Amino acid sequence: MQAAPVRATAIPSFTTALRAVESLLMSSGQRTARRNAWTSVLEDRRRAKDRIETERVLGQTVSGRS
């Protein structure tokens, strides 16, 4: 008796599957706009984090001089 042949097809990741569904549901322009918007959100969060860190360092510097 021979064993059944093994198929080496990779199961797509969740991200890959999500992008496939996205490509079916949205036009190219909508996908680009959504990705640009998300990139802007991430950049805004990074800037806010940097601003908070800068305020903290400046506050420590001023406190240290008094």
C-alpha cells in the first residue's frame, strides 16, 4: 500500500488572506487611500509619543536646575 502524496501548499497567513479579500471588495484607489490613512495614523501616534517624551525630558531638566 502506498501513502497518499503530500502537497506542499502553504496556508496563507491572515494578512495575506485579508489583503486578498480587500482586493476583491475595494478598488485600487480605495486600498491606497486606506493604507495612506493608516500610515498617517501611525505617524501621528509616533509624533505624539515623541512629544510626550520630549516634554518629560524638558520637565526633568527644568526640575533638576531649580
